[in-house]
Amino acid sequence: MLLMLVGLPARGKTFIGRKLARYLSWLGYRTRVFNVGSYRRERLGSYQPHSFFSPDNLRGEEARRRLAELALEDALGWFSGVGDVAIYDATNTTRERRDFVRHRAEREGIKVLCIETICDDEAIIEQNIRETKLTSPDYLGIDPEQAVRDFRARIDHYARVYEPVGEDEGAYIKVVNVGRQVVTHRLQGYLPGRLVFFLMNLHIVPRPLWLTRHGESLYNLEGRIGGDAELSPRGERYAQALTGWMHDHATGEYGVWTSTLRRAAQTARHLPVPAVAWRALDEIDAGVCDGMTYEQVREELPQEFEARQRDKLRFRYPRGESYEDVIQRLEPVIIELERQQNPVLVVTHRAVLRALYAYFMDRPPEDCTRLDIPLHTVLELTPRAYGCEEKLHPIAV
């Protein structure tokens, strides 16, 4: 499927495109964003004055058309390789341009879904201009106030020719003011339905997300898998130290989410905020291997041990789970985390944190089985328009 983004500049197209790409890739869909602005910067240089984008500038119009078509051809070529979803990130502000994209894709047998971003909230537009566009390569080294004036003039050029997506243009999703309202038309199939639900829960309020493993457990000391062990004395010290760390770093209201297992609940029990327990945050189910050490698994279940070594992402413990299963059950947690406007502290387990980290840091699912998630450390992730800022906070105990 080709997702064709539509909308004026500073309305959140690229923000939404990148969020969708991260979400779909995390779920296992082979997804890539084809951003026409990136093609322009690579071929013509970073800075182009607003006059380049004027519909009266015939030379600029022709150059932008060629770049848009080049990006489209690359997007369509993605499907002939390994691609499942291509996100075509351009303004696509005229019906003529959208018709060209749709007809070109349909000749290749590729379905097209328009995702139009509409924003009339001046505060959101101003925030997008100041926070994202002024740090983009388009205005590298340009005086901020000059950049703002130039970018507003660029928006005006696009607004002169902008035509909203009509009901006769096929399937679409319209996202109004970054998720405050979502309008759909002629959607069919499983994937578009998931996209709608995801888009309904997006917002751009920056807030930290704190991820941490439970404190050291008795099973950690013994090198055992899974179980429902209690904290060790060192793990209890971490629980107390975590409370002090949150007191120093959380400046307002925040939520606390844990798994239903004792070691996670005990890690959060000293915090002043009541914890919400999610079964979806429980550690990967090790099935018949629960409570064993990896050495025992190697000796007693050598075939399973070797299968896990070959493909940790898809290996499913006998009568248990795989990392892919964990990713699937975490989807409601991801949606809820995207929806939250206050910070959240998540206290859970290594496999679960690997999957959550891979999602927020835009890492492919194959990477999550190898990510280092140390004990007694807080991972602080702050979502931004084009990714997440990451800070690592080891806590001595």
C-alpha cells in the first residue's frame, strides 16, 4: 500500500509520516518513507528561498515536479523488492498531482490511501515552525527570524493552489489538528483500520517517558529465566533510590505503570503515585523453560537452545512466547503511551523494554533481541517531531 501524505507545510505531515513508519515497522510491515524534501536537498542543496516554491516560478515548478516524480518512482520500486508499505511524503496539494500519483501507482497494482493533515490551530502551526522547521537542514545557518519569514512565505505559495482531498478521490483519512479529529472515507481492510486507531491517539505535546527494569531479583542472582521472584536486598535498595530519583526529576504529575509480577510491583511500591499494573507488560513467557537457567536449557533442551540462538525474534519457548508475541501484545500499551500527555514511568522487564525501546527509537524488530537494557538504570526518552531524545541515568545502589 502507498500512503500518500497531503497538506500544507507545518501541518504535521512529516511528523505523522515518521510516526506511521515507526509503528508499522515495529509491527513487522516493511515500511519506508520517501520524503520529497530530502530529494530536493540532496540534489539542489539545503537552502532554497521561498520564491523557489512559488507557482509563478516555472523553473522551480518544473524542478519540484521532477523531484516529486523521482521520489514516487523510488517508492513504487520499493514494492518490487521487499516493501509492504511506502509513505510518499510530499505536499501533494493539488488534485492534479494526487491524480498523477494515484494513476501511476494503480498501473503497478498498488493501492493508494491519502492521509491529509489539516491544521487551523495557529499555536500548533507556530510551534511546528519554531520547533521543527528552524532546526531542519532547509535553514541551516540562516538567521531564525529570517527563516521564519521565508518559511511563512513558502506556506503562502502552497496555500494559493491548495485543494483539499475530495470524496471522489478514493479512500482517505483526514487528521485534523494532529489527532483532535480524524475523518475517514471509503476505508477497507485491516491495515487502514489500524492506522485510523493509531492516528486518533497522536499528539505533539513533548513529555518524557521513563523506562526501567525492576530492581535486581532473587532469580537474577541465580541466573534463572522468568518466574515471579521477589527483589533481592540490592533490588530493594534500587526501589528506594528510584523513588528519590523520580522526586528530583519529575516536575509535575506523572503516571506509573508496572507489570503484574512481584519484582516490578515491589520496585514501584515506594513511589508516591499509585502504580497501574498491566499484564501486557509481563516478562516474556518462557513456557517449559520458566525457572531454568540458560545452562539448564542448553543441556536439557538442546534443540530449543539452538533454535533460540538462530532466531531469537521468532523463537517461541515451548508453551510460551516469542519476541514477536511480546511485540503484538504490547500494541495497546504503545497506543496508550502515545495518547498520554503527562510523563509516564514504566517499570517492567528486559524483553518488554527491548521491544518498547525499539519502537520509540525506530529500531527494526530484529534489533530488539540484542539491545542492552541494564539493571538499575532509567532510560529517559522524549518524543520529538522527528524522533526521540535519549538519556541514560544509571542509579548507584
